[in-house]
Amino acid sequence: MKLTQLAAAIATTATMTLGAVQVQAADVTLRFGHIWPAVAGTHKNIFQPWADQVQKESDGRIAVEIYPSGTLAKPPAQYDAVTNRIMDVTATVQGYSANRFPLTQVVELPGVVKTAVQGSCILQSLYDEGLIDSEYQDTHPLFFFTHGQGHLHSTDKLVKVPEDLEGMRIRRPTTVVGDMLSRLGAQPVGMPAPETYQSAQRGVINGIMFPWEGQLSFRLNELTPYHTEVGGLYSLSFIATMNKDVYNGLPDDLKQVIDRASGQAWAKIAGVNYDQSDEIGRQQAIDKGDEIYTVEGGAENPAWKPVLDEATESYLASLEEKGLPGREVYARALELSASCPTE
């Protein structure tokens, strides 16, 4: 009799437990893939908090599974992976898809971005104002952001003037930055961020274009003891975006959860993280005893400015030739650069 009662109690408990699990199960599970390592501040301080907010505000009805380090798709394929629903959400670099987001990449041009907070405000505003939204009809953008100022980091010599770049094999993140490097005399080598460590270690490249955050996240300070800061040289654009059908398929209350995890508020969260990571990455290099050379006047320095102006004009002219309003977007980006907060 006792055994029968025990069995009944176990069965009842199991039924109750199963019922609780079913009640708590998420209505939707979002697979979120990105390029950064799980130890990077970008993952820990932007994407994980985003996932936590979405899960909390949906009362667990939306679950978010994060796949860092390009687990679900290689960096250049991540935007298409969301479009094709290999994953539901991604954060990636628009410039990894060459010529696909030409108006967006105006923010990469010299002198536009001073800090990541400011750059993220500029880029998000360009989208919100409808100046670049035509480039994102195939996904549902969540928020836009940029890193802070990008710099040159090298393995074997310190660069002080453009002539020092002659013949150097330098990793460029995008074709926009690559054109600028070519005009400065370097040999740009295209590759996504996760491939830079091994390439520098093997001597495939002897220079890297990265913000200090990238030096930190991808451990490049271990290999590049020489650093050249040309303030305002360039800054990359990023997007966190979602599969359009997945978003449209959500009930209205869950769409509102996603909407609250979008826009300028999250652009600023991303920008703040990047600026903080820049400080940490730079201090790491200082603590190692690395050489850091800061070009007086940055991109406005007479030794650098003519070539950088030439690169800017060439890019805007190429957009004009395609019938795109590149100069209009660039002019607005400069206006926003003056009005967006830098911290």
C-alpha cells in the first residue's frame, strides 16, 4: 500500500513538474550569432544584457541563445545568415559585405567620428531620419553603433608619417579603409577581425587597423608593440538586426519588448561599452611598455590631411556616380557629428 501511495505521489509530482516546465517554456527562441569572443566586453556588456532584457521583459516568453565567435556563420556571411534565417539575430560589421551598405559607410570616412557614443548617435540618427534605411529592407534593424577612433598597430616598426607605411601589409576591415591605406602607400589586406591574431602571428600582415577595443577583444596587444594614433582616421559601422519574418510573426506585446530593446537607447549602451573598452585596451598597451605615437592634429595634420581628403572625395564621388545621395548623407553626418554627445 505504501509503495502504491509513493508511486502515485511520484507520478503526481512529475506531472506537476512537467506542467510547470511547459508553462515556463518560451514561446520564441531567438538564435543570436555574432563575431566577438565570449570573453569580450562587447559580448558581456552589450549582447548578453540585451538578451537578458528581452527575456526579462517578455516574462520568459522570448528566450535568447547567443552564439559568439562566428559559430553559426562566418563574419562576412552573418547578415545574410539572418536574412536567410540560419540565425534570427546578429550583430555584425556592414563593411564586411562590400558595396552593400555604401551610404551607411559614410561614417567610416576621416573626421566624422570622435567617440563611439557620438558615432553610434550619428549612425542611429541617419537611420531614424530615413537617410540610410533603404539599405536595410531585408531585415529588421534593432540598433546601430560604431566603434571609437580606429588606429594603426604594427608588429615591427613605429609609424609616424605616411611615408612609413610604404610597403607595409596592413589588415583593413573594409574597402573604404582599404582605399585610404592604398593612397597612403600601404598594402591593404582584407580580413575580418577574428582572423587577425593568427595572421599577425604568422607574419601574413605586419600592421592592423583597429580601435583600442579591438586590440583588447582580439588580444592583438600581445603581438603589436607599436601603435600610431591618427585621431579621426576612421571608424567602423555596426548593426544589430533581426530576421524580418521572425519579428513580424511576434504578437504585438512581444514586438513591443523588441522595440524597447532597440533604437538610440541601445546605440548609446553599445557606444559607452566601446569607449570604456578603448580606455582599457590603451592602458593595457601602456602597461606592457608599448610605444604609442599620437599624430599632432590627427587627421587634420598637414602630412596626413591631403591624402585623407582625397580618399573622402573619391568615395563620395563614387556614390554620386551610382546615383546615391552620398554627399547629402555625408553633410548630415557632419552636422550630427557636431551635435551628438561625445560621452
